[in-house]
Amino acid sequence: MNLSSLSKIHYANYAHLAVITLGLIVSGTLFEFHLVSFLFGLTNIAIALYAYRQISTITKNISNTANIITQAVKDGNFENRQICVNDGGEIAELAWNINDLLTR
């Protein structure tokens, strides 16, 4: 199976969520309940869910940008632009630079 880097991170995040959840369940049922370890586990789950959301956003933006490039190259459609970029930083810069390139 030839997965992209983002897909691999997605699956690793799923595994991370499963291990943390299982660890919370096992530690809560087999050992004494400790509020601190429970809060750390919940915080870890919240961070993993945030990472999942960010990975989904990045994947969507990269896919949209790739589709615009494909339409420009394959179909000669240089009028298509990406107008809604849900991320900042390098991904947004890439999308806006491609828009500028297609304008010229």
C-alpha cells in the first residue's frame, strides 16, 4: 500500500487515540483512580483530536491546490483559483502563489 505522508500521520493519530483511550480505561478499572493521570490522559486525547482536525484541514487544502494545478495543466483551464484557504503559513502561501502563477 502506497500511502501519502499525511495518511500515515492520520493512521498514527488513530492508533495514538486508541492507545490513550485503552490506557485510561485499563488504569481506571484495574488500578486506583488518580485524578492527575486521568487529566493527563484527557489532555493527551484533546491534543490528538486537535492534530486530527489540523491534518484534515491540510489534506483538504493540498487536495484543492492539486486539483487546480491538474485542471490548468490537463484541461488548459487557467481561470480556476483557490479562494478559500483554511490554513495559514506555508500551505496558504503555496495556494496564493499558484493563483499568482496562473494569473500571469
